[in-house]
Amino acid sequence: MRQVQKTILVIAQYNKPEALRMASGLTLLNDQVCIAALGGLGDDADTALQLEALEFAEVPVDHLDPTTDVGIDRLAAAILRADAVYVI
């Protein structure tokens, strides 16, 4: 039986390096993984390491400004497209 590919959205809001690490792990499921980083990401070593892994796995990282209408609209559209949403 063939399994349908799901779209998983990871919203990096509170613990951004951990959200990126979890998204990297979710790529092992062979589902489509997308990341919405609210307010941008830090420039620390943990974040850089996870971003490198996500780039290798071709996971899109969308930087959103949650204080603007455009940022909220893009976040809402991403949530509606996703089969599963994780907020970390």
C-alpha cells in the first residue's frame, strides 16, 4: 500500500534552534517539511548547524514578521496548506 506524502509545518517561535533540529528529524519520514521562522533566527552556532542540515535536505525556511499583515497572511496560508503543524 502506497502512503500519501504529508506536508508538515514547523513554526519556530519560542525555541528556534530546537524547532530547526526537530524539522531536520522530520525529514526522515519522507514527508514534505517546511519551516516558518517568526521574527527571524539567531546567528548562534546551534542555529547555523541546523540550518546547514536543513539546506542539505532542501527544507524551505520562510522568515516571517508576525507584526505585519503580510507576515500573518503568509503564516495563515502555510498553516492551511499543512497536514500537521508544530509550534516550538
